Amino acid sequence: MNTQLKKGVLELCVLELLKKKDRYGYELVAGISTCVAISEGTIYPLLRRLKNDGFVSTYLKESTEGPPRKYYRLTARGEETRAAQLADWHAFTSGIGRILGGHCE
């Protein structure tokens, strides 16, 4: 998949997964990777930006498999952004579907 296209929707994917439950970075990578090939290095800069923008908050949680893990939680602002991006995504993919289906000139 085109890298720029993938980067453009990765934020929505992260916000959507965090809507379901709090997750740590590698857990987000693993969840997204079940459907779309991504590298671990692409998610951490995005998570840092989402935190700086106030879309997620973080907390540490003890792990039985090593040091404490940093978990990410969707904030109210993040939920508003997720909902807006999801609406934009549906409008965009619907329009693309019409074009590819020969309904636009």
C-alpha cells in the first residue's frame, strides 16, 4: 500500500482501536498489523503527536513480562477527533467508490 496513503489513515486506526480499550504501543502495532502491514517505528511518533495534541493520555501499568508499560487512553478530545475523522473517511471512501464505479465524470 502507498506509504503516504497509509500514514494518512493510521491516526484514525489508532484512535479507533483506543476507543475499544486502552493499549500500549506494541499492542497497537500488533492490532493494526493484523489488517494492514505497518512497522513498529511508524506508530511511536504518531502516539507522541496524539499525546501532545491532547487526543490521548498515558499512564504506566506494571507488566509480568518486564518493566511497566506505557498505556494510551483516548481523551474526550480524541473521541471527538475520531468521530470527525471517521465521518470524513466514510464520505471520502463513498466518493472514491462512486468514481471507481463509473458514476462520476
